[in-house]
Amino acid sequence: MQRLATAPAHVEYVVDGAPSVRAIQFLVDVLSNPTNAALLGIGALSVLAAMAGYLRYRPVQSDVQALRDALTDYEAFLPWMLRLAVGLPLVGAGFAGYFFSPSVAAPTRIFQVAIGFLLLFGLATRAVAAVGLAGYLVGLAVHPSLVLASEYVGGFLALLLVGSGRPSADHLLHRVADAPNTTFGRIDPVHGAVSWFNEAIEPYRQYTPVVLRLGLGINFSILGFWEKLANPGPALAVVEKYDLTTVVPVDPGLWVVGAGLTELAIGVLLLAGLFTRATAAVGFVVLTTTLFGLPDDPVLAHVTLFGMTSALFVLGAGPYSIDAYIHDRGAPDETPAHDV
């Protein structure tokens, strides 16, 4: 069997030169161990049983509804959350000298620093997000490994939909331009066009959870499948480097397969929009555990994932999701565009 090449990946931020490992043979070896197979089977059945039990019996519904009501108040802060989630890592990437992902050297630092600071200030937010998205797509065409930073696509698209919000420079300038008899309102050459564009895009704001789900779902799926299940060599090296088997005393191969299946499951559930808030919360915990477990992992490279999972926890699944389908079927405790 041909040996699979190892692609630049998140795990290679913390380990270099790991040997390639035959993925199919690796999975066969791990799953042929009865203990490994039993632990994976028990874990999978437990998750499925918990999901089915929730859908069937709907426990703690008053608590769930109270949480949803509370999170509705946080939706006003969504643009600010997304601007921080995308702007901060871009500024950090520019000064650190990498282009969106630590695996790709930056051709110039000015581009990312400028995009990042403009997003943090909330100045020309939608236009800046469009430029940032175009820059990422051009970089992806040149460096396919940037697919591992695909969460930026969802982040930029979400900012295009929600705009700058408040507090932001856009909001302040808009208020001044709209005020009667202001000099700025008379000389501002773009206020009218910006106001028209904002009104035109407003009906599409409801799709913000969809683009966030797609961006995060694709990213988690890639991290789980490609980084770990299809290329287990670097992941095994991470387990060995940090002696993770002393934290959870299982076979190193089970560590890799378990982590890969967990991230892949998170990605698939987000793409499907099933148990979206709960899945986003699990994804946040997985990211947090990774950062605490891998002390030399670059934190800034994951800030966008943290911010987007937080935003999705606030918003829920949105349209085109199984959660929305459950609501449409008349589940009494569901609310539109939200999830269990």
C-alpha cells in the first residue's frame, strides 16, 4: 500500500518531521484491539443514546428555554464578537509573519495587519471582510494547505451579513452622517451607497448561522479526518511528545482515533445543524482542552475557531438545518432558527 504523504496541519505546529503512517493499516490495528473497539463502541452508543433520549423525553426544557431567552439578548453583540474573532488573529498573524495559518509564511505583513485593525475598529467592515475573503481565496489557490484555516471563510461571510454593529467606527460615522445639518453628512461621499447596501443585504442576515455552521463544520471535519484519521503519523507524535497517555491511560492509537472521530462528528453535526448549540459547546471544550494540553500550540491561530463557536452557541442552527426541521415538524419547545 502506498504511504500517505503528510500535509501541513495544525498538529505540525507543535511537532515536526513525524513519520508517515499507513492510514488504513493504522485503523485496522487500532480497531482490531478488543479493548479499543469496546471503548469506541461504548462511547459512540452513549452519545447516540443521549441524543435519542433528549429528543424523546425532552428533559429540563424550562432550563433550555431560559438559556435560549438569555442568549437572544446576546445577539446584539454578535458583530463585535465576530470582529474580534477574525481581527485579532489576523493582526497576530501579520506580526508573527504567517498568512492566515502558521503553516504558510506571509508574503507581506501589511495586508493582514491592516485588515485586522480595520475589523477591530469596525471601519468599513463589510468592504474589509470582502477584501479579506478575496485575499484568503487567492492564498488558498497558491497554498492549498490553507484549507486548514477554512474557518476564515465562514467568519468573513458572517461579517458581510451582520456588518460592524456597535460599538464601531461605522456606527459612529453613520450616526453623525444621519444627523441633520452636519458638515460630515454633506461631504461624506459614501454614506448613501453604504446605507443602500446595508438595507439590501439585511434580508440575508438570517443566514449568518448557516455560513458559520458551514465554515466551522468543514474545518472540524478536515481536522478530524485529514489530520488524524487519514494522516495519523503527526498525531501519534503529538501523543508521544506530550505523554498524553498519562492523562488518559489508553492506547496511543485510540487517542488519535478518538480525537479524530470526535472532531469529525462535531463537523458533521454542525454541517447538518443537529444539536447545534450543544455541538458548538463541545467544540469549544475540545479547543480549550487542546490549548491546555499542548502548551506550545499557537493560541492566536485558534482564536477564530473560539469566536465562531461562541457565536454559533448564541445564534443556534438557523435555517437549512435539522434543528429547524424539527421545529417545523411542530416540536412544542423549539423556536425558529434555534436548536436543542
